[in-house]
Amino acid sequence: MTAHPRRAWNVGGVGMACLIVALSSVAQARPTGPALLCESYPDAPDCQGKVVACAYCHESTDPPAWNAFGTSIKDALAGASFEAGLADALAKAEALDSDADGVSNLDELTRGTLPGLADQAMTPVVEAGENPRYTLGKYDAAYAYRRVLTLYCGRSPSYDEVQAFKAAAEPRTVIHEALAGCLRSDFWQKTQLPRMADKRIKPLRSVAAEATVKIGDYRVVIGDYEFDYRLWRYVLSADRDMRELLTADYFVLEGADGSLVQTWDVQPRSDPKALAGGQMIERERRAGMITTQWFLTINTMFSALPRTTAAQAYRAYLGADIAASEGLIPVAGEPTDVDNKGVAQPRCANCHSTLDPLAYAFVRYEGIQISADLKFGAY
């Protein structure tokens, strides 16, 4: 698609930005903080395709309040410029144990736990010939096997399976084979994945395909979220690339035998008496779960500037809640308040300088358009 003329962040059909969380200074939120932290610790778990949490340094962002680690960083800055001095301040705080849980800040950063929040699950383990190190517990292959079957197959292992596992020469191979089988099971594909998807898809039976509200001779069908469920199940089963949740330029159909298959064709509504349904967006405009008719209709609705749509996309798939000052990457000159909503006011501008530019990517996608042809979730 063509994004807002001043922005062009493109992945698939809709612009996607990598969201990181604000790290505040005394005066204001500092959205550059997480990026600088990840420059100092590029191998840290929370810098690997995840959103660095406000809780790293903050107890609250509005008003700003710091936890023990944030206080250590403030002290280490010693009045230096935040951006220029953060790397040095992080280095100075590495050897400290800010939250007094027995683990140094550096160990917590590199292990993916919070250096400002005491974690009682961290216990010291000393091995002969090694310096003290910290771990969440030694690997238990039998426990991992039980967990795989419970979480992904929906059942506990039988007695015979447990005995066979104990006798296996390569227990990890058995675990991986069990996981591969579970990811193809009906429990995973038809029960567990829809449960996991609900917060993203937000199914509302009253406005789905079986809706009975009518306008004249036509049924009002705001969206068919079964397309979303099928795509979700397809991508997150077998050995597929989960990034296709946001990059897929195809739809997924279900055969009579329950098999899921890709299709790149536009899907017309199956009921000629329905005002909506199907998937009408052309292939080059698709971006997986965030351009389905259901997602666009239920989030955009009548909005000319679909802020809710952008916010839900980043909250659902990157775990960043912009309303809570998470995922902030302010853009210079924004917000311009193109729809006169008052978002340029100081209390609003900090979030909207990120949110509004992100929303521009969705402006050419329809939610519900009241017109002669009454469009739902179209482009």
C-alpha cells in the first residue's frame, strides 16, 4: 500500500515499526532508552525480537517513578546527558545488585530477568571448579517431556510412554518428536490455538457470520473471524515461520477432511444476502492477521485515522501498550493532529507522536464505510 505521504514503513501491506518501551528521565519519557540498552547488550534475551519492558527501570511512567535499577542508572548518570551517558551508566551499574536478590545487574540483563525487581526463583548454584553462577533450575528431561504432552497434546503421558522415555538413549530427540506430533494434533490446532488467539481476534458471536440483524433483505455480517482462526492455526502448526502471522499474503481455507490449505485468491462472501463476509483485499495489500476483514472492521469501524487499529496491532502482536507509554518511538513534527482531536496537547503528544504515524499505514484500509456499496474491511 501507499502509506501516509510522510511515512513509509512497509512490511507486507501495512507499515510495521519495531516497538520498544520508553525509559524515562526526570523530566519526561525517554523512548531512546531501550534502543540504547540493546546497543549495549545486543545479545540480551529481551533484545531478541521482544519489547523491552518499562519495568526494567520504572515502577510507574506517569508520574515517573523508578525502581531500584532505574535509581542506580540515574545515580550513575551523575548529571550527564541521558543519550550520551546511558551506555557508561549501564556499565557502571553492571556489578551492582540493585534489587538485592543475590544476582548482579549484568547477570540479570544477560539472562532476561529484571534487575530492578527481586526474583526469588533465582537460586545460586556453585559447581566445583567454577565461580558461583545463577540458574532457574537444572534441566529435567522427564519433566520437559510431560510438559510438552500436557501443553501441546492436552494429555499426560501414559505409563508405557514414561517407561519408554526413561529407556531412550536420546531423550531430547523423543521430546522433539513428541512436540512435532502434538503441533499437528486436533487439540493444538482446533482447541488450544483458538484459545490463544482470542485476545487478538476478539470473536463476538453477535456480529459474526451467523448474525441475524437485517437491513432490508440483507443480513448484517460485520466480519467472519474463522479466516483469522484458520490463518492462526496454519502458521502456528507444523514447521512454519511464525512471522507469516504478519506477512502472509494468502488466506487459509479448510477442506472437508479438516486439512488447511493456502489460497491467494480473493474470497467473495459466501452468502449473497450478507452485507459483508469473505476477504476482499487484493494480494499486494495483505499483511496477515492485521489486514483481515474482521481485524479491520472491528478495530477501524468508522475511523478516518484508525488509531485503535494500529494500537491493537502492536499490543496484540508485540506486547506493547502505547496507552501505557510502551513502544514509544516519537517522530519529529508529530502529532500533526490531522483530524483535530486535540492530540497535540502536552499530555497527549508523547504517545500520539508515535501512535499517529503508525496509524497512517492503515488509512487506506476500510473498516465500515457507509456508502452506496457499504464496504466492510476492504482496501
